[in-house]
Amino acid sequence: MRRDGILGDNVSSEESMRLRKKTKINKTWVKRREKWLVLLGVVLHAVYMLSIFDIYFKSPIVHGMDPVKPRFSPPAKRLVLLVADGLRADKFYEPDEEGNYRAPFLRSVIKERGRWGVSHARPPTESRPGHVSIIAGFYEDPSAVTKGWKANPVEFDSVFNRSRHTFSYGSPDIVPIFCGALPHSTWKTYPHEFEDFATDASFLDEWSFDQFQSLLNNSKEDQNLEHLLKQDNIAIFLHLLGCDSNGHAHRPFSSIYLNNVKVVDSIAERVYNLMEGHFKDNRTAYIFTADHGMSDKGSHGDGHPSNTDTPLVAWGAGVKTPRPSSSNHSDCGFRFVDEHSHDTPTPNEWGLDGIERVDVNQADISPLMSTLLGQSCPVNSVGSLPLDYIDFNEAEEVEAVLANTKQILNQFLRKSYVKQSHSLIFKTFKPLANYSAMLDKIEELISTKDYHSAMELSENLRKLALEGLHYFQTYDWMMLMTVVILGYIGWIFYLVIHVLQSYTSLPGQIMYREEACQVDKKMGKVYILGSLLMGAFSIILLVERSPPLYHAYTAMTVFLWTQILSQYQFLNALLRSFQKEKFDYFVKLLAYGIVSLIILEFLVHSFTERKLYTWCFLIVGSVAPLYLYHAIPWKSWIPGFVCVSCWSLSIFTLMPAEIPDNTFLVVVSGAMIILIGLAARWLELCYGENKFWQNIINPELTKPQLPMLFPLQAVLVGLSSVMLSLSTSHRTQKQELLVFHQLTNWSVAGFSMILPLFSAPCLLSRLTSIFLGFAPAFLLLSIGYEALFYAALGLVLVAWVLFENTIFNLSKARRYSVSSNSVVKEVPTENGNRSLELSDARIALIFMVLFNVAFFGTGNFASIASFEISSVYRFITVFSPFLMAALLIFKLFIPFMLVICAFSAITKLIRVPRLGLYFLVILFSDIMTIHFFFLVRNTGSWMEIGNSISHFGIMSAQVVFVLLLFALTNIYTKDIQIKSAASLSRKSV
């Protein structure tokens, strides 16, 4: 009979002796190699994890461009920008329940003297990126992730920078971004304490208006201030935070939020009347808009229309008057940054069907304001001037668009110059290779007054310049992604080689057959070639002035492939061994590969769709019992138990990630945990002498070191349920948690986790004790259904152990049933472990599924915020962020500990090396890491961006995370004993 080793073959007695000698000789070498292999894995994943910041999160901002001076007269001397933070377009335009519109003044502006539309924001729809988009003209700088999205890490230009003077009043979170370091500015913010969600925040808007009104009043007595206000190119910015604060606190459909819309409309009217009464020159332009909207839940950040659609109203000097609406759109195929089409219909309830609506991208507001003031566009702006808002003649329109185009083109040219000056081989952006000729042609058309052709050519050049900016923003992507992916693939290949050489019978068979026992002298040439290649790459990167991490990426990749090629002797022998295999062997190998990839892809998608696990366990709960029913030659309750346990776990990934409070469920879970422990104890008493159970239950090893251990653990689980109920009742009654209760909770949780160390060393006894030992801590940290999840996960882990024990016993029975001539000679190592087989990949894959279920069974581990902080209140009530976070993380780790304990027990049960399976787990994890590498996002809401990074980071960190948990759980599982391991090996021989 043949064994399928990972790439199996038959082993003769003579070969067995040779393999034993080789195993003893190489044992020290393997241990030493594995230490540096783990170290290499840690360094590799740390370095490659940083690569996403060089690829996806590099700042698009460049410096060194000269501003483009416009060649037209400014239509306005001053501009007032009113930003109603968090104001939704629909709540602004639609009427209230009585049919009255909430913004009567601005509606009169739309109908009589201004232009209107919807400004489309690009996710993340947050306050800072929204204001940067409006005032500076570019979208969220992805490199801001390095500062936690709190500030922009790179200095940038803005409309305020280009003004003669800026007056700004509003939130301390927004105004300083633009005026904090601006010498020609006058600004003031209210204290952070004013932002109280428990009050009506519309008073913040009134505060901003009062400051502006005081400014104008003071100018009547301050001649210098009056003189400054009457200069040209003056910007006035009022940040109105009320809608945002009220939306968060009371939701956007609340009366407080909707009343705040009336407040900002009133402020707009009063600002207009003050300005017109003060200056009396009709040279003031007004822009009213919002940075983002607000979802029905009172949040914002993603790309939902309620967050991306914001109102835009412009009027005053240089702004066109209303025009009747037209259904003809010359650019109906155009889409805005939020993917909304240009032809989005205006809702009938807005009552504005008869007036032309002009939608813009949010970044287009910046060049609009610059054009109205006659200033140069911000040098970092990527906005396109919306001509339908500007009251220019044809010649001035062309000049305005050309200035906008040249400003974007200058960014492209600067990026092109920087990249070309640092590149040995430079690939230009071909569509703009003749940009100077295009500019000359535009100037020629303007001189001949062919303004229509000049406009078309200018707009086309602007479009190409924007495409060119994206081209250079992603210029290094292909090179970096290729290097990193080759590095991951090299690491995976290297792990495969290590597993084959260290944990299978394959190397001994191959070397015996090939009689290649000496290291080939040509191996040195491989290392020399690798060193030369690494040196060549380093020189190229130095010449191109590449960042230091670029050197690390390439060096790591070259090093890995050098190590792989240094094993060419083994690989060559492996290839020749493959050529001797039969066709059905390759079919089997291919089938294992395809099934493994399907499972890994399933795990990747489960990170964003927890409900997939429901289908997974429903299917496994049907298929696995059927297999066991037909495979077990006697009647058994095991198939039914596997079915029930899998189906019970499938329920939890259908439940909401936000766990509702339900103390009764937690108490019931405590009772269920005790019942599960009793069932395990009953199995030990009833099936101890059964040969099928001899590896799980050994009567000789079922006596614990501590008398009455099981009753003590059951009492502690019950006591934790009682203390949970008492602690929760005190909190719900708003009573202080007694010190005695806190000490009792800490004592029960801590003491119970020590007790498993004194349990019997037989497999089922130890696993049951571990399950009961962590239960009190988990119960005390639970608030609802997650306590039931703990019990269900324990049942599934027992089902996994029984499944593997069944397969092990059935395969052993098949081996004993064949004739002595075809019996396979096991080649155990010194610790009694056998070589890995291809079918053992099943264990690593099941482990990964259960490990990920522990991740997402009761929430989203990628976001700690998805877990309820109130679960720590039974241990601590005084705010202590570090201790609370530590308790919360510990709670999340308990299910992982159970899974790894079961995994370690199974490796002992079927006598396979645990480290070998660990390397298989890391191998599979890195296949998933490659997929997540391509799923990293630098656009979308901060939650979407953050989750994509955390998913990639979680998989990258598993090489360390799983190993640390292995080391921690080894305290509990190291002395688990399996009956007659050595004698069974002798019997098989």
C-alpha cells in the first residue's frame, strides 16, 4: 500500500534506516534553520506591509510650480464663502411637512439672481477633506493615513493663500487648517467645549455670524481695517458647524437639524444684507455650500448620496443670473467623482424644475472662487472651472479656462520633471508629448478670435493634464507591485521547499534514489549571482534617488529567490521524481490545489461578508456527517453531533455585529457551558475502554493533579454567571459597582485560567478543562449572544477532534488490513511524529476557517470599535483606556486560544509535527495576503480605507500572531499525552 506523503512514495526498510540516520543528523540543522526562517518571515512581512504606503498612500501634492496669472479683469473685489458643515442637499432644497421651504432667502437667490446645483463630494465625506476640496481644489491626500486622517502631512496652496487678506470664523477643527499659518489672515474660533452634542448646536453658527458682524462694526471705527476691507482680492469664510453637530446628535430628520437649515439660511441673508449695506459697490460674490451631507443614522464618511450630495448656491459679482432649465446636455456621459451621472433628474418636491441646475465636483468650487476674485488658481488644485456659473464674455471664458488648464498642466510638468530627473529609463506620458504645440495652437486660435475652437482645445488639454497627473501618481505602481508580489511568491515557494525537506519523507527518498549526498559546488555561483543582482538593483535605486524602503523591497525579493535557486539540486531531483509518478497522482495533486484555493478565496470574501460562514457551516454540517455515516462501520452518534454543532455555530454570523445587551443569554450560556463539561465528563466515564476512543480518552491518564477539579471549575463558571448578573444590575440601576464585586470578578477570572494546568494530561480531559477555564473570564466580559458563541465554538472544536480521530482510526484500520508485504513502513521522528502527507493540508485549512470564525463570529476584529466597550464594566468602571482596551483585546483572544489548543491537540492525536502545519498555515495565509494586497483602497470612506488596510495587516501579521498564540497555548497543551504512541508505531511496522 502506498502512502501519499505530501508528494508521497513507498518506503522500503533499508530506506527507513537511512531516513532515521538522516533525521538524527539533520535535527539540529532543521531547528536552527526554522529559527531564522521565522525571523525572516517576521522581517519580510513587516517590510512588505509598509509597501502599501509607498504604492497606495503617496501624496499627490508637488511643489515648485509657478502660479498662472489670469489675463482677465476680476469681476469681484471680495468673496464670501459660507460652508454649512453636514448639510444634505435634499434637506436644504425640499419643503417641510407644511409645504414651506426651509431656506426661503437662498431659494429667492436661485430664482432671481444666482445659480444653483448640487456639489458632488468624493469619499471620504469628512469635514477636513471636504473643506480642503472646496478651498484648495484637491481631494483627500491619501498620505494623511500616516497621521490618522487628522491633518494633511504636506503643505498645500489654497484660495486663501492667494488672497490679499482672509477673514475666517468658525470651528477650531477647520479654520486653523487654512489660516493657522497664514500671515495675511484674521481668524477666530470658539473653544472645543462649545461643541456639546447635548445642546442645540445652531448657536455655533450664530457665534460665527456675530464675529463677522463685529468685524464690520469695528471697521467703522478702525480706519486701517476699513481700508483693508475695501481692497480687492479679499476672502471671508464663515464655517457653520451647527448642522453637523445636530445631525450627529439628533439625526438629519429631527426637528433640531431641520430648524438648523433655517438658521443657516437666515445667516446667509443677514451676511448678504450686511455686506451690501456696508460696501454698496455690487462687487461682492457669494458662495454657499456644504463640505458633506449626513446619513439617516447621523453619520458620514462613505459614498452614499446622502453624504456626497451637498447644496451649491452662487450669486453676486461675476455670477450668472438664472436661466430656464434645458433637457439637452452636451456631456451626458460625464460622471462626477461620486459616480453620479450628469443627467441625474431634479426631484419634483424641490420645486426647481424650471430653473437650470448646474452640478459640479466639489473641487471645482476652488477655481470658481479664484476666477471670481481674479486670482491665480491654487497650484495644487485639480478642479475644473464650471463656466455655467461665471458671467463672462466669450473671450474671458477662454482665458479663464486656459488659466485653469495651465495651472493643472504645470503640476503635470513638475511631476514629469521630478520623475525624469531621477529615472534612468523614463517613460513619458505620450498624449502630452507635444503639449507646447497645443498651447501655441490655443494662443493662435485666441488671437484669431476663434474662441469656440480654443475652448475645445483648452478643455481637452486640461483633461489630458488630469490623466497625466494620475499617470505619474501611479508611475511606480507596476514596479513596486511586481517586486512585492514576486517577494510573496518567493516566500511561499521557500516555505514549500522547507516543509518538503523538513517534514516529509520526500527528501530522503529523492536523495537516496539520486545518490546525491554532497552539496554541489555550483551552489556558490548562485549566491554570487544573487549578490551581483542585489548590488545592481541597489545601484540603480541609488541613482534614481529612490526611498530606502525601495531598497528593502528589492533586496528581500532577490534574497528569497536566491535561496530558492540555491536548492536547485533538490528541485531538480524533485522534478525527476515527479516524472515517475502516474497521471492519477497529478489529478489528485491538482484537486487538492483547486479545493485549497477555493477555501482561501472564501476566507478572503468572508472578511467583508460574515454571512458566508453561515453557508459554510450549514454545508459542512451536512457533508461531513454523511461522510462519517458511510465511513464508520458501526452505528455511532458522532455524525449527528457533528451536524448539530456545525449548524449551531452557523447562526452567529447572521447576527448583528453590534451586540445588544442581554444578560439572560449570558447566564444561560454559563449553564450550557457547564452542561458541555458534564457531557465530556460522561464520555470519559463511559467510553474510556473503547478502542475507538483510546487516543482521546485514556483511563490511565484521566486522573487530575488537583482533586475535585471538574466540580471546582463548574462552580467557578456558575459563580461568574451570578457575579455577572449582580454587576449588571448595579450598572442598570446606576449604582456604583462595589469593590468586593470587582475583586470577586478579577479573582474568579484569574484563578479559573490557572486550573487547566492541573487537569489530567489525556486529550479530552485537558481540552475540557481549558474550555471551562477560560469560560468565566469570557462570560464576565460578555454582554449578549457572544457568550452562546463561545459554547457553540467549543462544540465545533470537539466535533473537529472527533472527526480527525475517526479519520485517523479508519486509516489505521485500513493499513492493518493489508498484507504484510505491502504495509507501509512509518518513519517516525524521535518524538514519535510521522511525516506530513498531502491530506494533512486539510487540518491547516480547517484551522484557518475556525481561526477566522473566531475573528468574525461576533463582530469585526478589523475594527475594535465594532465591539461594545461596556463589556469591561464588570472589572472596571473608572475610565482607564489602556486597561479597558487590554480587557477588550483579551476577550477577543479567548476564542483564538480555544482554536489553537484544539489544533495543537489534533497534531498530537494524529502524530504530525505542529511546526510543519504552522508553516502550512503561514503559506496559505500569504496566498490570502496577496489577494488583500490588491484589495487595499486609497479612496472611499475612512472606514473602507481603514478596513482594507487592517485586513491586509491582519493577514501579514499572522506569521507572528499565530506563533505567539502557539507559544502561549503551549503552556496548556505541551503535556497532553496520547496512549501508546510508540507501541502503535511498533505494531504498524
